[in-house]
Amino acid sequence: MIRIVLADDHQILLDGLRRLIDANGDMLVLEHGLFDPSSAWVSGSGRLLRIKPSTGAREIILDGLTRPIAVLIWDDRQLIVSELGGSLYFLTRNP
């Protein structure tokens, strides 16, 4: 079970997200991007974030994504991000 406390003291409880937790216990969040009703999805507005549950601190791991749709944690050091258009990004964390 993951508890997220928002700035206004509201809380969100999540269960079953173990696959979105990295080896350090940080949560990975994939933002699909911005939508402009006049022109559809804004190219390059998606990003992958790491959130430290203990502090709520956010770190951008990868930005400039266009409609990212999935994150796969390969092992303790590697993950893969895919975009709807078929692009794959292979990321490796330094030891």
C-alpha cells in the first residue's frame, strides 16, 4: 500500500503498484503530456518522474517525450520507456 499526501493534506492510497517502485523505493510516474484541444497532443510534453514517497520530492528522469505509454523496470539498474508512436528509450542508472 502506498500513501501519497498532497499539498492540501488530501491523501491518496494506492495498492498493487509494486511494479512502479524502483530499487530505491521511489515511485516512477509517467506523464502522458499536454493536450491542446485545437491541435491534439503537444509534441515533447511528456516526461518520466521519480517521486520520493518520504518527502514528495520530484525528479525529472526523462523529458521531451511525445505520448509515452509504458514503463518497464527491467532490473535494479535498467528501465525502458515506450511512446505511442513506437519509440523506445533504454535508461541505465549508474551504480
